[in-house]
Amino acid sequence: MAKQLEFWFEFGSTYSYPAAMRIESLADENGIQLVWRPFLLGPVFKDQGWKDSPFNLYPAKGKYMWRDLERICESQNLGFRRPSVFPRNGLLATRVACRYADEEWIADFVREIYLANFKYDLDISSREVVSQCISKCYDNSEELLLEAETEESKQLLKRQTEQAQSAGIFGSPSFLVGEELFWGNDRLEAAIEWVVRC
Amino acid sequence: MAKQLEFWFEFGSTYSYPAAMRIESLADENGIQLVWRPFLLGPVFKDQGWKDSPFNLYPAKGKYMWRDLERICESQNLGFRRPSVFPRNGLLATRVACRYADEEWIADFVREIYLANFKYDLDISSREVVSQCISKCYDNSEELLLEAETEESKQLLKRQTEQAQSAGIFGSPSFLVGEELFWGNDRLEAAIEWVVRC
């Protein structure tokens, strides 16, 4: 069995954008099997008493994060435009990603959503934008959207978010190697190294 | 004039320990002049509505941090023992460091305090422990302690902490290159690179 790295991510999360854009090639280079684990930060933040992103609740931290993210995107040659709405609600996109996490096109879809949010400042909470993102990697977007909107798909994401919390995840991006947790885009290399070493 | 990097740090801060242990050699290797800027996180956290370290207020984050710090110390070959009291009050040590920031022995003193707190689990809030740490790098510790306890030294640290807040600093370790702010032990390399590039 190939060595596994679980990538836990929320589409509204800023630092998850540079992580999502580089994780697949890093995993490939190291012969690591990547497991895509979309979840929702809302319930996780609520557990910590936050009704909004900590970057909005704590302005000094937020101001720093936007500048830091800008620098990181520049260093990764990633397009970046500060979203006019933050955090954006990625519920529908996350249901799609959760339902189809094992499909061949999942990496492309995840990147399309992040690019929509953080490069093109598009409203990823809208069904139309999610549909456009699917269309870039799969022929029949309506089929997937209808499936993502079933009660079963909703429950699937709910359970996955609960699983994130059980694993001690409190932010995005997070990386799990067995029970070993790594948090933050800046810990991706350490997580990869952990998989390689184990 | 040599290129400058300002190192803003609080003695109670966990991730500041690995940063403090490696910053001088990194700066030296890159021909950068290091400016030691001790400050207090208490007033900074208070401004954000926190009466304690966020690592205590948010247990999931705290649990992760201790494990993450352990991994980092291991990778840096740094001794580490989780302090039995956290966060420790570094007020007196910080007054000493602030008053004598330009002295030749400051780097050694800073490292001694961090080692006391995070390697030897010693009570750095005690005058005796601070005195022992001074003694490892300066002959007359009592002389420095008395000076650090003057009203002038107290005001010096108060102003420096206010200056940290004005500069947008919200955590430790922080690195300032002109007005460019970097936060976290994991941003030290980026800060160094920024100095070198500018």
C-alpha cells in the first residue's frame, strides 16, 4: 500500500489556497498517496466560541495574514486577489468535493474552487460558480450538483467534519499522517517528510 | 550601515524558544545586524480580549502546539521539557533584556532564559533564576537586577511593548524589517531573505 497523506481543507480558508495548489505535485514527487478530506471550519470555530473567522475577529492578526498571504502567493507564483467577501461560504463546493473525493478529477476541481475564491474573487457560494468549476474537469456538472445536494451527501460531509474535530483538527489546512497532525501551509513539508520517514 | 533585523520576543512564548536559539547564527551567516526587542505579550493579548495564552484558552490548539513544538525542538536538536507552569511570567527577565539589549552578552542571556523555561523547567519569574541566568554571561548580576528594577527600566519596557503594538505585532516571535512584519518561528527564514533582498 502506498504511503498516505490526508489533506484536510476548507474552501474559505486563506492559507489553504497555497497549500491546495502545491500539495498534489509534492505528494507525487515523494510517491505519496493523497487523500482529499474537505470539511467545514464553521462548526470547528463554533466549538472554540468563534462566530466568524479569527482573522476577522482579531484585526491585527487579520491585517498581517493578508500581507503574509500576498507574499506567499508571490513566492509560489500564484495569482492572488483579496476576496471582496471573507470568509466565503463553500458549503456546496465542499459537498461536491466530499462526495467525489476519490475521483480522478478531484484535485483539479479543488484547485478551481480555490482559484475562483482567491485569484478571481468569484462567489464560490453560488451554484453557478461551483457549476463552472466542475465543468472545467467533468462533463456533466448538473449531475454532480444534484447528487451533492442529496441528504446522503449532506450527511457525508457532516460526518467528515465531526471526524476532523475528533482528530483534533482546529484549522485549515491540516495534514494527517496516521494520528500525527500538522497544521498550516508552512507545515506541509514537515508532513511530507513524516510520511516518507514512517 | 549593516542591514537590520528586529527580533521581537516574549520569554513566556513557546515558539520563540526555537527562534531565539537559532536567530543569531542565521543573522551572522547572512551579515545581518540583529536588534533584540523584548516585549510583553500580556498587554497585547489583553487588547484582543484574552486574559491567558490562546494555547490555554483553546485546548485543541494548545494540544497541537505542544506536540508541534516537541517535533521542532527535536529537528533543531534542542532540549525540551514541557514547562510545568505555562505561560511563565518573564517580567523581570524582560526588563533586564530590554535595559541591556545592546550589550554584547544579550544573546547569551536571552538563550539562558529560554533554556531555563523550556529545557530545564525552571521558574523564570523568580529573581534567583534570572540572577543565575545573568551570572552565566555577566559578572555582577545584582548590579543589573537593581538597574532593571528602576522606574526608568520599567518605563523603557512599557514603551517598547507599546511600540510592538503600534507596529502591528500580535504574537511572538515577530520579526520586523523596516515596516515589513513576519510572525512565527517558521517565518524566520522569510524575514532573513527579506533583509538580504532589500
